[in-house]
Amino acid sequence: MSVVTVSETASALPRAWSSTVLARVGTASVRVLRMDALPVEEERHDEAEALLVLDGCLELSVDGREVTVGPGGMYVVGAGVPHAVRPGSRGTLLIVDRD
């Protein structure tokens, strides 16, 4: 595999909140997406997911609590935990989850 420029890959995505898989590691996918200021509806997943903010800020609502994740910060959402993106999120987000 060659070096991936994550920020350039995120910038080239056709729209915000669409992701692309950068790599697969075991049963996990490493995905990148570009955030914008719009909210994203609540969701739950069968498996935990790690959310790593490369630049910008991720504003979450996790099981009714407000969580802010800044550049270089990571938040792990547990399996089955309801979470949504609050307005104001922006930048580049790396997600590690299972397909």
C-alpha cells in the first residue's frame, strides 16, 4: 500500500458526510469523511466505532450527553449507544468500525 494523504482524500469526496474506505485492518474499516456544519440524525451500530478528529471539531450528542471532540481527539462510541452529530461540526474525521 502507498501513503494516503487523508486530508486530500476527504477534500475530494463528492459531498460532506459521505465517506470512503482508506484501508481494511482485520475486520475493521478505516474510513475518512469531510464534516460540515449540518447535523446528522441519531443512529446506533451493532459494533463500537472510534471517531478521530484530524482537524476541525466534532460536536456529538451521545446517549443524551453533549460531547465535543477537538483536533487530535478521539471518542469511542460503544455498541448500541445512540449518537447524533450536532450542528457546528466541521473538518476531517477518521472512523474505525466494522463493516
